[in-house]
Amino acid sequence: MQGKGLITLVAVILGLICLNELLPTWYAGKIEKQATELAGDNPAKYQKEMARLSQDTLNLGFTKLYYTKAKEKEMKLGLDLKGGINVLLEINQRDLVNGLTNYSPNPILLEALNRTDAVQKNSTKTYIENFFVQFDLVNKEKNTNLKLADPEIFGNTNLSEIKYNSSDDEVKNIIRRKIEASEGSAYEVIRTRIDKMGVTQPNVQRVPGTGRISVEMPGIKDIDRVKKMLQTSAKLQFWEVQQVQEVAPYFQQLTTVIAANGDSIGVPKSTNLMNLLQLNTLRANGVANIKLSDTAIVNKILNSEIAKKQRPANIKYTQFMWGYKPEATDPNNLVLYAIRGNITQKAPVDGAVESARVNYDELGRVVVDMQMDSKGSKDWKTLTGKNVNKPVAVTLDNVVYTAPNVVNEIPNGRTQISGNFSQQEAQDLVDVLGAGKLPASAKIVQADVVGPSLGQESISAGMLSFGIAFLIIIAYIIFYYGGAGVYAVIAMIINLFYIFGIMDSVDATLTLPGIAGIVLSMAMAVDTNVIIYERTKEELFAGKSILEAYKDGFKHALSAIVDGHLTTILTAVVLYIFGTGPIKGFAVTLIIGILMTFFTSVLLSRVMIFSRLHKGKGLSVWTAPTKNLFRNIWIDFIGKRKYAYIISAILTIASLISIFTNGFKYGIDFTGGRNYVVRFEKPVDGNVIEEKLLQIFKTADNKNSSVEAKTFGSDNQLKISTDYLIDDESLKADQTIEEKLFEGLKADLPANMTLQDFKSADKDHAGIVSSTKVGPTVADDIKTGGTLALIAALAGIFLYILLRFRKWQFSLGAVAGLAHDAIIILGVYSFLHKYMPFNMEINQDFIAAILTVLGYSINDTVIVFDRIREYLREKKSITLAGLFDDSISSTLGRTFNTSFTTILVILAIFIFGGDNLRGFMFALLLGIGFGTYSSIFIASAIAYDFLRGKGKEEAVHGKTSVDKEIVSKPKKA
């Protein structure tokens, strides 16, 4: 066999690379297992044993293994397997543009920015590109002919590259580069902060063209601390503070306005603002002291357009900011400050910090000492000189940490921040200031949190389903193909080893969908072997020797295998480009799996089989029960296609009716919102819980937010979804919702449970085991990305089939079959989502499932089309209908074996793979079933109907009912 030596060499080199990559994972796991066995459930003892065992070294001769280095190099596990947090952090693009304009108050600029904010919500373009479009539109409407190089836009002293005569195109290129550089700077700041937190195996990546940064931190438990560290922009500023006598008349006026126009503001007219402000309890130079439960309604009032229009001249630009956190002596209230602003809202001192450290004041309280740079020191001297005996506020990200009275002018740039800190909070603040400030504010627009107990359960469920699926494949393929099946199993085991090794070497993260991708790769490996062995059986039945039969079997199977693998890789690439998070992980795993499947099942398997055959040894390709299965089966598929059309039309119409009448249950991926999976000690009624939460999750205008509580897996676990505070992506909103959720569920939770216990459930107690947040802008992007992924997959498949088979009729048939499958699966999800005991949401996972189904279905279709193409070349006397029937019938063995084994594998994952994968696997089950059906009865039948009329029907074969119809028809003159 040609290339035998090269293939063997590549296999050995790949094996050594994978072994070298996987050994650290094995060794780290070995040490941790030993520590667990010695320590049991005692955390302190576990740490002690780990410290002792990690000193050991394992010398394997060719390499030495140390625990600390092995831990750094071990395979990355996604947070769905390990627990932790995955967030999508969005840098405020408007802030970046404002900074580049030096906070210009130009009205054309401000209107363009406001319009860009509105457009961006439903746009897939970058913010800066939308801004350029809106700036041009406003310019034309106002007839101002303002240039981007104007000093009031980008031609300021901060951007020396821009000259007064720079063209708009030149300015645009400069601004694009500046935005890109700022986003890169934000990425580095975030990485530095995470490094200071000591997180093991963090994964930080920029999302190109979006101003977003994806951060994954497995194993993290203090979620609130992480969110705060990531979102803090470190925009340290110093402001003058206005006193209560300056704003009290305004507050009194607003109370009258609310009584008349409360509905317009979105609050009850009976709301008494003066009572909410509690002016009789003022402290710390604030203008109000408000109950924590009332902060949301006060925010709503002060930020309403009506309230802003009522402002007198002395507070026109005032910014109302909250204190950092409640005072220790007043834990239920939060201080509101009035910060003296200006038209540009630029702070008098925008502190560039040279150094910061944790210290203690004269009363022993934790504080942060800080030294400013030269410019900050100069501005600080001016500000403190102007405000002796007056308060000055120290703010970080528009939150007031302290607002003391200035005693004397401070000339040296030294200052102190106090804020009722804990030691950890002060250290985090020092770390944030030390890492540098973000170029703009940041917010978490998407977050996934998985508790450690759920992560461990996912590993167990994933490995169980993986093991069962693997055993099913091994048993079936050996039963069906005998000795040849053994070689297929060997190739599959090597394939599995390569997949894990390569994933580890490219630093890919293994997730639960990734495990599903590996199992599907195994199913594809089975399909590859089935194609080869079925062709080999045909050659043996034709009377060839065992050696010749295998040679021709591999030769004739290659075209179909290449087509099948390429179409699946095409689908996986589309998934990777348009997918996010877990979908990308699934796509990466699938691509690696498909490539390794081709190498092991086609090339390496061929080397092993022919090494045996060339030694004169036989190799069976069947067993006694399976030798003649499907051998003489022939079915008149084309003759019965009209019945299939009727069945498919009924199913398609029923699906469309259900889609338009019942609609879908969209996941928060598509709508925005928050999901919480909550575990209880006893079974609970989702409907009762839902009613309770509906009363608690009410907006400031007393309207209900949407709430759904549904059993998730076992009857003591609920998945709770809500859109309450959906437009508020702050950490405060997350905490508020968790507090309200705890309040609503308290009656069904253990009596002694605290809020902190509830937020971090483990195997020993109830509480939140996972949570997901998706902001509305991200949801819109995901929806757009999913739609584009489907269109791109269908278009790519159409073009590939066209190029491969040279006939548009085949492409049309293939895409029609895929559309048929997708519509019916959507219809089933629309009809059954209210009744099934598992998740049937339309979300990212569902899009991944649909695309996987398309990949599988087209693979099935390609096998049939490949045989049709072969017969078109070889069988010149047969009619077109007979040719199609012969092609489909001759591939029935392959179709059955591949579909049957794949369905068994998916069933194993569906039953044993855990709650998170059931909806995904159900879509795949439907897809495999309908995909197999559509390959035969839809794709092939449509290709036949559109190929008719090319003269092929006139050759008489007489084997099918369609042929008989053709023969009986008189020929046209």
C-alpha cells in the first residue's frame, strides 16, 4: 500500500504528542484523587495533603512530572463541568467616542451619539461605523457641513494625528485605530485584574468587532466579587458636592409633579418623594438617606425626563450618585449625593493613580492611601484650595466612596479613600487601581454561573453517557462486521485518544456540548467504517478475492466519505463563526473529531487491515446473522414518492400551523433575561412558586414582570426565568433579583438558610446551582447570529453539492430536504414545548442542534447522491427512475446501520447525559429520524423530478412502477 510508512510515522508522532499533552492531566488528577481519599470531606486536611503530595515528583524517564506544572498544563474544563463563571463584558463604545472628542458638547455630535445608541440595539455593525453613518445623516439634516476634523469633534489636542485639513476618510481610519487600541488596552487591564485574583486556568478572549471581552473562570465561588472586579472601570474622579439646601426645593417641587404626573413617570401618584428621602436622618454630606428597598423607585423618579425638565439652573448638570454601600451603623439605608456637574460632565480631577496601598486610619479602620501623578496632583491642589471647609466627593465609576470636608489645600497629590471597607474590598480596590483604569466603563451583558456541585454532576452524567454510548458502538459494530469491526473499534479508540490530546495541545476547553461533539464524532467514525465495509461486502458478493474486495471497497467508498466529512466540517465551521460560548466548543470538538476520524478510520485503518491481509490472513466483514442483511432488498422508492410528498406536506403544513398559532418558547438567549436553576430539599410545585414570584417581581409602576418556574430534571429542582430589570445590567440589579428570589422561595427553603448560602448551593444544601443572564443587546446579536448561521449553512451546502455533483437539481433536492427537516423539528418544538418534562426552548443550543442535524442529513443525502452519480456513469440502459431506486436500495445497509447506531448513541446521551443536554439531544433524535427519511423520500425524489425531461426516461428498464408508466405513454412526435 502506498504511503504506509508515512501514515504510520504520522500516527506515531501524533500519539507521542497526545501522550505528552495528556500526561499532566492524568498526573494532576492522580494527586488530587489521593488527597481526597486521605482527607475525605475535611477541606483543611485536603489542603494539608495537597501541600504534602504536590512536593512529589514522578520520573518517567523521558519526562518528569511536578504537580504545580502539571496543574498549569492539564486539560481545561468548561464551567459546565467544573463550576465557575463565564461573562461577556462590553466596553462602553459611547464613552470611547466621548473620550476621543474630549467630551465635546457640540449638539450635532451629541445627537449623532444618541441616534447611534438607538440604532445599535438592532444592528450587527460596530458602534463606530454606525456613529459615522448617523453623524453624516445629522450633518445633512441640519445643513451644518461639519467635518470630523473640526476642533469640536475629533480635531482636538488629544488627537495630534488629526490636522485641520484632514479628510473625513482619513479621520475615520485614525478613529478606528484608536478604538481598536482602546479595546486592546481594556483587554490587557482585564487580564491583569484576573491575574491578581489568582484564578486557575482563566480564559480571556476578545470578541472581534464588538467591543466585548469573553472571560471564563472555572472554579470561582465568590461570584459577586468577580463581577465587581471586572465591571469596575477604575475611573477615579473627584467632584465638588452640593448641599441639601441647594436641592431641597427641587425635591419638594418633584413631590408635586409626581402627584399630578406619576403615571407618566411610571410610579403611583400617591408616592411621597419627601418621605422616601428621609431628610431628617441625613449624614455624610449627602442630600438623602434612602431605604435600600426604595432606591429603585427614587432612581426612576430622578432619571425620568419630566424630572430632568423641572431642574432649576443651579442643578441643571447635577449628577445624583449613590454611596458605595450602607454605613455600618445604618445597614438598611443608602446615602444619595448631589455631585456638582457641568455641561461636559468632566470631573475637576480625573485621577491618574501612580500608587495605592491598603492602610489604616487613626481609628483603626481600613482605608486606601493613594498618590496621584503630576497632572492629578496639580488639579487636586486647585480643587482642594477652592473647597476648604466644603465637602469633596471621591467617586469610582460614579459611586461615592467618601465625601469628607476639605480641611486644608493638599499640594502633594496624596489622598485617602475610606468607605467602610473590609480588608478584601480594600485589597480589591488597590488591585483594580494598580491594574490601571479601563478606557471606558464596562458592563456584563451576558453571564453564566455554574455551582461546583452541578459541575461535578455534569462530569458524572457526561462520562456515564459517553461510556454507555461507546460500549453500544463497540458491541454493535463487532456484532455486525465481525473481524473488520474489531479494527474499526481499534481505530475509534486511537481516534478518541487523538481528539483529547489535540484538544489539550491547542488549549481548547472541554465542555458538556463538547462531550456531545466527541460522541457524534464517534458516530461519524462508525458511519465511515460502515461505508467502507458495505462497499467491501458488495465486492465480495461480486466474486472478488478478499484482498481485491478491500482494495475496491476503500477506493469506491472514498468519494462518499470525503463528501460526508466535508459537509459536516462546513456545518461545524459555520457553528464556530456564528456561535458563542458552548456552541464554539461543540464546533471545535466536532472539527477535530471529524479530521481525526478521517485519519484513523480511512488511512490508519487501511494500513492495519492491509498489513494483516498481505500476511495471507483473512478478515471477515460480516457475521453469520448479518451476512445477507439488506443484500437483496429492493424498493420502488421513486414510484412511491407521491405518497411521501403527501405525508411530508401534511407534516410541514401542521408544523407551520403550530409555529404560527402556538409560537415557541424562546430562551433568554433570544429574548434577554435571567435564568436560575434552584434546588430544594423537598419536591415543590412550579405553579405555586410562579404565583409567589409574580407578586414579588413587580416593577416600580406596580406591573408584573414575566416569570416562569418549571421543573428541571428532578421534582425538587426548578428552572426559574424572569425578565425583571432586564434593561439593568448592573451588579446591583443582579443582587436585587437574587434577594427577591430568596424572599419568594424562603418558605420552601431550610429555615436556617442565609442569602449567602442560597446563592452558592453545593451537594449538601439547597439553593441556586446555576444562573444565566443575557442582556437585550446580546440576545438580539445571538438571534441574528443564529439566523445567519442557518442561512450560511444552507447556502454553503447548496454550493458544495452544486460543485461536487455539477447539477443544480441535486443541490435543490438537498436543500429542500434540509428545509423540510428544519420546519418539522421547529413544528414539533412549537407543539410540544408546553408538555415535555425537559427544556424545549429555542436558544443557542437548539440552533447548534439544527445545524448538526443539517450536517448529518446532508451527509446521508450525499451517500445516496454519490451512488446515483456512480450509476449515471455506469448504467447507461437503465431508466432514471430505476437508477434512483437501485442507488437508494443499494445503500440501505449503510443508511440503516449509521442511523441506528447514531440514534442509539443519542438515546444514551438523552437518557444518561443530564438535564442540560436533553433538549439538545431531543432535537438531534428528531433530526436523525427525519433526516434519514428526507434523504430518501424528499431530496432524492425532488432531484429525480427536476432531472426528468433530459431524455433518460426513454431507456426501458421495466423494473419500477414509474418505468411502466413511461413505457405505456405514447412517444411525442
